[in-house]
Amino acid sequence: MSTGLIVALIVIGVVVVIGAALLMRHRGATGRDLKRRFGPEYERAVARHDGDTKAAERELTERLERHGGLRERPLEPALRREYEQRWQMAQERFVDSPRGAVTEADRLLAELAGVRGFPDGGHYEEQLAALSVHHADHVHGYRRVHRIARADGGADGQPEQAATEEMREAMVEARALFEDLVAPARHDTGDRRPPSHARRERTHQSWGFTRHHAKGS
């Protein structure tokens, strides 16, 4: 074996070892990045995979690859006001028809997300995956109202009714995503998206007012 061939094999071996080390390091960093980006969605993905962190990270990585480059379309002020009015009406409907209100909230979120540039609401799973990439902190509220709105019938053929308090909590949680979707994007001019804690405070204030107003009307 010539000296040149030996040197070439050594170089190849070194490159392979370094590449493997970098790959392992990259995977570890990716896991941390995913956890930081997805927050509670990361933990839910792990739970869905029965604690298999690698499987969960593969799923989240695939979501990023499919939807990470999505850029949300701006929402015209008039259309923003229209959606806000429709959501307010859904909240007011809750007192007399909790399930109807939740169903309307599910429909509104699907429609609004489509208008903002996410996959069409007719493809719920894909839309939810895209929303989880860009609104990870609040996407679970949409998941909750969708599950209640689309609940299958029970053993007696009647719809399985979620408890009223569960539906109210789902509406409150879904409102946080709604606030995200109607808020001006960060790159829009003339307005800025409020901090998440401010949106949460406004959400609870709005819900509390709606319940009180509806009961007293």
C-alpha cells in the first residue's frame, strides 16, 4: 500500500469522525432549539409519542421544514374588525348555547388562519401543524375547541357533551390564538403586536365582561 493511499485513508477517517461528532452535536442543539421554539407543544409531542423524545423531535422538525418559511399575510383593518365582532358574538352565544359557541369558534379560527396564509381549514391537521410552528404557545386552544366541536356521538347515538366549564376553558384558551391571528404582524406599519401577557389579560377581561353582560341582559 502506497504512502499516498495511507494518507488518503487517514484523512477520510478523520473527516468521518469529525462529521459524526458534528452530527451528534447538531442533533443535541436541534433538540434544545425545538424545545425552546415549541414550548408546550414540544411536551405534548413527547407525550403523544409515549415519551419517545427522538420521535417527537422528528415530528417537530418535519413541521418546521414544511411550514417554517410561511409568511403570514396582513389582515385589513376592516376585516380585522369583522372577525372581532364575530368572535364577540360567539362569546355572547355561549350563555344560551355553549356547544354552538365552541363550534363557531372552531369555524372562525379555521377561516381566519386560512385568510392569514396558513393551510386551508379543510385540511385541519396540516393547518394545525403550521399554526404550531408560528403560534406554539396558543395553538392548543384551537385543538381543544376543534375536538369539542367535532366530538362523535355517544353510545346512545346522542352527541357526547363536554362539561360547560370545559367548553368555557376551551373558548378562553382559543381566544389567545384568535388574538394572535387578528393582531397586526410585527412587520406591519402603524401598529405592533402586544406582548403575550397583555393579550392574555385582555382575553380574560373580554370573556369576563361578555359573561356578565349576557347574564344581565
